[in-house]
Amino acid sequence: MAAQNHGYTVLGRSPDSTATRNAYALLGFIALLAWVALFSLGLLIDPNPYRTAITSGSASWTNLVQATFTYTPTNVAMLCVLAALIGGCSSRVQTLKGLARRIAKAQEEGDSEKAERFELRADYLHEQPLHSMLRGFLVYITSVSGMLLITSEPFSAPTAEQFTRLAGLLSTLSFALGYDPTRLEDLVQAIAGRTVRTKKKD
């Protein structure tokens, strides 16, 4: 049976121990501190002096590292990955006990579609956070590709306000996809359904 309330197995997996959940919580907290530090670097430090030094022939490991951490494209890429990691760690802190009951109830009612949906959610919530990081990077490259279709120089001279909006939006999407992609999918479907109903009324 895919879900059991007795012993509370989800898709044949035993729940994480308290020590394991605490370890993921600690990893998520460290990733959160890293995100705040990296966001501060991108917001407060001008990368142009380091980039100029590299392109003018005065390249050094110090300039390369400082440019990497402060230049908007590379900074936001790392922020997306960290946000997805935080989301992945947050999902592993969940016990999944309530989700196991939902799967079992859907199976008892014969609602296979809902049961499969909950099982997919359980898969995402129980996956390794490193897998979540890959979805965060996907958010980044997809967004950058879209921006390049609109303008050829999206990062030419970003202001602090533009950086904050970009980093905040992409980090939010990365966290959501790192935590549980099905939640974001449900939100999109709900918005789409509401839009269709509104058009029918009009």
C-alpha cells in the first residue's frame, strides 16, 4: 500500500528521524545566512571596478572572486540556487504524516487522480535538497533567457531597486519550486481557472 497511517509510511519510505530533520533545518539556516550575505554583497558593492580590472589585463583571483559575488547575473544565479536549497531543506523538515493520511483517504475513496497528486507531492517533499537546487538554477536560466529576448543588455547598469526586484522575484520562485513545485502549479491552475470564469461572465 502506498500510504499507511499505522507506522505512517509514505510511498514505502519511513519518515526521517528527528536528528535528520534537525540536520536539514540547520543546513537550511546556514543557506539562509549565506543568501542574506550574498544579497547584501550584490546590493551594496559595485562590481564595476573588479570587472574593469579583469578586462584591462589586471586579472587576479581576488578580482575574479569579488566580481563573481557582486556582479548581478552571477550573484542572482547563486541567490536562486540558495533559495531553492532553503526550500528543499524546509520540505525535508516536514513529517509528511498529514500527507500520508490524505493519500490513504483518497485511495479509500477511489480518487486515483487525487492520490497520485498527493504522491507526487510526497516525492517532492522527500527528495534531497540538492535536487531542489537544480530547479532553482532552472528558474534563473529560464528568466535570463526571457530577459535576453526583450533586451540585449538586461544587466548593463542595474539600480539597487532593480536588483532587489529581480533577486526577490527569482528567489521566491526558486524557493517555491525547491519546496514543492506542485504548490506553484496549483496556484497557476487556480489563477487560469479564475481568469477563464471571469471571461465567461463578461
